[in-house]
Amino acid sequence: MLCFICKSPHANANSLTKHLKLIHGLCSGKTLRLKCGQAGCSKVYGTFSGFRKHLNKAHEPCSDPGEGPSTFDDLAASHFDELPAKGSPSDSVLKRSLVDSCASTVAELKVAGVGETTINSLVISMEEIIDDIHNQANESVKKCLTLPEPMKSDIESKIDQCFEKMENPFGVLNSETKRRHYFTEKWGGVDLVEYVLGTRFDTLCNRTTGAYDQVVVADKFVYIPILKTLQFIYKHPNIKEMMQTSSSSGEILHDLCDGDLFKNHGLFSKQKNAIQIQLFYDDFETANPLGSKRGIHKLGAIYFTVRNFSPKYNSNLLNIHLVALFHAQDVKMYGFSKILEPLVQDIKILEKDGILVPLYDQPVYGTIVQVTGDNLGLHSLFGFVESFSARYCCRFCLAEKEDFQTEFDEDSPKIVMRSRALHAEHCQKMQTNPSLPYVMGVKRSCILNSLQYFNTCENFSVDIMHDILEGVAQYEMKLLLLHLIDKYTTSKEIDRRIKSFNYGYMEQSNKPPPVKLGEDSNNLGLNSIQSWCLLRNLPLIFGDLVCPNDQHWYLLLLLLQIVNIVFSPKLSKGITIFLKHLIAEHHRLFKHLFPNKRLLPKHHFMVHYPMCILKIGPLLHSWCMRYEAKHNFFKKQLKSFKNVTKTLAKKHQTQIAYRWQTFDPNGVIIGPGKMETLNVLDWGDEMAKHIHVPIETKVLNVKWAKHHGNIYRSGLVVCLRVHCEMPVFHKIHQVVLKGERLLLVTLALQTVCLEEHFNAYKVVCTKEGPHVVDVKELFCYKAFDIQMSYECDDKSLFIVPYQFL
């Protein structure tokens, strides 16, 4: 049997397993991936026991049963004399491997949020169990000996020596201090720093006397030094592979490095390796948001991602790192300057002196490239007004609130864009006359503007998640549904159709609940992903009821075109001009259809989207969705409300330290499957030709596979390319793994047309032969469902796009 790492031969599964532990240092844990390299076998296992069972069942051992000792006495007599001396290299490596496996198990408990008291009790219990097992095994081995007395005593003495060397692996983990020391030594990590914001008087109950006393309480926040975190990140073994590819020279915008801001930046345009830091700020509840403690334990968090990495890696929550954790109420009392001061000092060092990282020989520099978050969070952080009913409530321009209802183009003379000089002038007026509530929407200066390469007026991140999915989309869908009730159907039919519609496999967990049409609000009571699901499928659900020339329906189709462009991971510069006219047309039609309804401030923010895309590339790469998913870690971890920020930050840093170094950026998660030779698979000869292997080659045929968060399974549809401005779709027939390659066996579909009334591509099946496609060759990595409209007589097949194709 061959080792999948070094290809060395081994007699059996036990020998190979021992080799992987001793020589390659593999240990049990959630990140363990054992690949079977026997005769082209592509199966992957996450445990040594499963790996051994597979080897014994599927691959015959190469050892000769006629050789070697046949009885226990012969085995003891032949091997105990060859035992390695205590402290030999193989002995120490084996001990280290066992301790690593136990440490990984304990780390999994910590990451899952189990309290230290529970972990301590469990480790002590396991330590006692291991001691009992050692003693029982020692006695059992001695009872099996039937050798003569002089020889038996000698062997028993060696058995005792052998078991003495078997130290208890939980011995170095039986206290919180020992565990912390061991985890730090093995996985590294970055320690947090506590800062005091100020002191205040608080009334606390004296447990001894029962009286209430006034005591001095220090308000603190936690900061994780960003420079040390960056050095920790750059130690990852696959760091070079995760780095973003060079900027495109054409008209296509893939990421931040293709935008005008990056190309004209004082640092990034000159140093291609400079670190691009994107910050995110948001508040979240740690207690029950509907309970009595709501707001008391509300925390503010600042995260960051490294935009040098490709977007497919930054979507992983492990690539979102914590910078600061603080109580939200402290911001109102002390402001952001004190909280951001340690971060700003570190960024200034990064801008001026740089830091040393393993990837480069020379110091590497960097700075903040963008700050993202929801509108309220960014306005609070940057010092703009935090009320969107204020006269000047846009952080991009100086348009007045009333102008939002009439001006839909940045070229309008009433829309004057903010600049560094104007913003500095407004901040100066506020400092001169602090009695003013604000000046042109500016309440105070932001400490981030003291950096050399960053200014809040050049921050072009917009929040498409809250602007569209939780704002504009729900507002307009509600108005449309009320229009349908008034003209075409009933409210019961609306609910019935939304509930019974087949949204497909990809949207099975995003199916919207019954919408709230009667409440006096601007939304339907949906979260962002439910809103996106309903918005995309609304034309198929109700399209058969609506007349083709209905202007309310056309308003929906305009919004869908805007959404498909805004949520695309790559765009051309030319499409931003089209987007600009789409937004203006959409807003004008809204005011024409609903003269008594007001456009939301979020409608106005959409006017700036084309400019933002040209500056920083696709907006999807800076939206809030993945950052807000990071909040779930902190919400699930809290067991005690004593020193909340420090407790949660420590748990987070433990998790990152444990997960990061073993994080596989290109790992493929697979479902159930079995090894099969190509000659027994459908169209196996086509696969053999495509991957240039013999027809007898074994591959792993699986039901489904997930790559970079995108799932592929039989029945789903993928887009291979765009031909003559029409997407070319293929239906997945099989999902196959050959080594590291994820392959799809597909059948071609013919794209008949784009049915604008349904905002979907109409497709038909073809008799064209099968195709073999590597997932890396796909034009769009996300798979689609084949769907049908709600009309019973219409058997047409449709594919609803997620993006502009």
C-alpha cells in the first residue's frame, strides 16, 4: 500500500496509518483529510478508522501470510528485543502524534463553545480512563505469556518498560493553563489586548451585606493587533496560491485591482505586493433580541479581510479576521476615536515602515483600501449624520433630501460629489462652532482620515444587501403585490402561489415565508436571502396573470435587470453606462406609477452604484452578507455575560489559531459515492479522452460535491460560456473526482431566448452528446435550477439568472 504523500510502500493498513502519524505528523481532527492513493483511488476520509476500514476492504495488503511469527509468544520473543529505547525519535514522534490528536479533540470542544469547566472535567476523566486502559492492557498481555519462567520474567519486565513509556496523552492538557500553553506552541495565534476607554460609577449589590454600593467601573474594549494578525495570516502554507491574480488590462472588472481607485492609488499603483485591508463594522445582539436584556449586551465588531486574496477565498469565514470588539453603548459615550486609535497607529506603521512576512524578503507595506458596513454603521464610523431623514444624508454627495425624488443622475447640477477638500472644510466648520448639529451632513471628523493613503470621501463601498434586498426590493415587491390584488387576483391566491411554488433545489432553504402585506411598513418581513429568492422567482410565480404591457410589471423587470448587474461577480466597464440609464429609468417610472409614494434614501444610493463599480470593481465583493455571517460565531459562543468582549475574543482567536494553519483553500467537500472504473460509467470513454487516461482508470463517482461554497449535483445546470450574447447551459448528469480535479459530465441545453416577461432564459433539451467539464472552466461557478412557470398549461423550461450573463 502506497502513502499518498511520499508514495512509500507499506505492508498493510496499520503500517501505513502508523507511517502517516509518525513521519508526516498527521493527527485526528476536523481538518484531517486522508486520501487513498491506491491504484488511482480518489476516496478521502476524515478519520484514521474509516481510512483503515477502506484499505482493508477495498485494497488487498501486500504482506505474505506465510512469513513472520504465527503465535503471540513468537511475536513477543522476536520483537520485544527490538523495542526502541525510551526517548528515541520514533518514540517521541508517536507521543507527539497522540497528544496532537487529543489536543485537536479538546480544541474542537473549545471552538464549539463548550465551557472551560466542562472541558476540564472531561479531560481529567479521559486521563483516568487512559490510565485504566494502560493497566488493563499491561495485565492482559502478561496473562497471554506461556514462556518458561526465566524468559517470562524478562519479557514481563520489558512489557512493564514498554507501558511505562506510554505516557498519558491527556496529561499535558489537564488544566486551562497547560492547554493554552500547548495550543499557543502548536498553532500560534495572536493574543488580544484590552484597552480602557474610561471609568464611571455603577451601582452593584454587595453580596455580604445585601446593600447597594456605588463602585468605579472601567469601560474596556478588546483589540487584536492587526500587524501581528497579518504576519500570522502570511504564514499559511498556501498563501501564494490564495493571492489575487494580476490586474486585467482590458475592460472587464473582476475585483478591486481592476478599478480606477486601485490604479490611481498612491501606494497600490506603485507596489503590487502592498497589503489591501478592507474593514467592516457592524453591531449585533448577543442576548435574546426580544428579551429584557436587549441592547444591554449589544456589541460592536470590526473585522477585516485581505483583498489581495481572490474573492473565492475571501468568502470563507476563516478569512474574515477580528480587529476589535466593544460594547455598542460605549460608542455613544466615548466615540469611535478611542476605539480606532490602536488600529490607526498600527496602520500608520504599516504605511511608513511595513512589516516582514515569510512570503517576501523585503518589508511589505499596506493600508486600508475600503471600509464596508451597513449605511447606519458607516455614517456612524465616518462622522456623518445617522438619521436618513436629515437634509443631507448621503455620504457620497451633497444632494438635499428633497432632491432624491427628482434627481436620478450624478450629472445633475444638484448632485455635487463630496471631495477631500470639501469634507475637510465641513469638519473645520464643525470644530470652529461645536454648537452646530452638523454641516452639510458632517457631524465630526473621522480618525481614519489621519492615515496617509485613506480618506472617507474615497470610500466607495455600498451595501447592496441592505439597500436592495432588505430595502428597495421588498418595498417595490409589496407595492406590486398590492397592485396584483387590486387588478388580477386575491390576497389568498398570492399567499397560495408563494407557498406552493417550486423554487428548486438551490433555493430549498431560502423559500420565503408568508409575506406581510397588511402591515404599515415598507417591507415584507423577509430576510435578505429570502427577499432575493422571491424577487428572482416573482415573474415565474405571477407572470401568467399579468398583461404584457402592464407598467407595474415593467418596473419589476427593470429592478431585476439592475439586480442582475449589481450582483454580478464580474462586469465590463461599458455595462456601467447601461446600469446608469437603467437606474434613472427605473426611478422615473416609479415616481410616475406612484406619485404619492416617496423614493427611499436607498433608491438615491443606487444612483451612485455605476460610479462605485468603476472605482472598486463589482459591488458583490464588498457586501455585508459574509461579514454578518461571522456574527453567528459570537452569538453561539456566549455562556456568561461577565467580561463579554474579552471572553468572546479569546474564543475567536483560539478558533482561528486552530483552523487557519490547517485550512485547505481548495478543499472539495463530497457527498456519498463509490469508486468505479471509467469503462462501467455512462460515457466513460468521453471522460477518458478528456482527462487523457486509460479507460480502466478508477474515479470517484459522487452524488454531489461542493467547491468554494458552490454545490454541484445531478439535475442542476451550469453555464459554460456566453456565445452570441446568449449563455450556453449544460445539465449535470454525473459528478466525478479524479485526483484533485472535480469533473462534471453534462448534457447540452439549447437556449431558445430570453423571456423578458419572466426574466428567465427559455431552454430545451438536445440530443447532443455528453461533455466533460472541469469546474474551473465554468463561466459562472454557481449552479442553476431548471424551473417552470406557475401556469399549468405551460410546460416550458426556464433558467432564472443570478447575475448578468
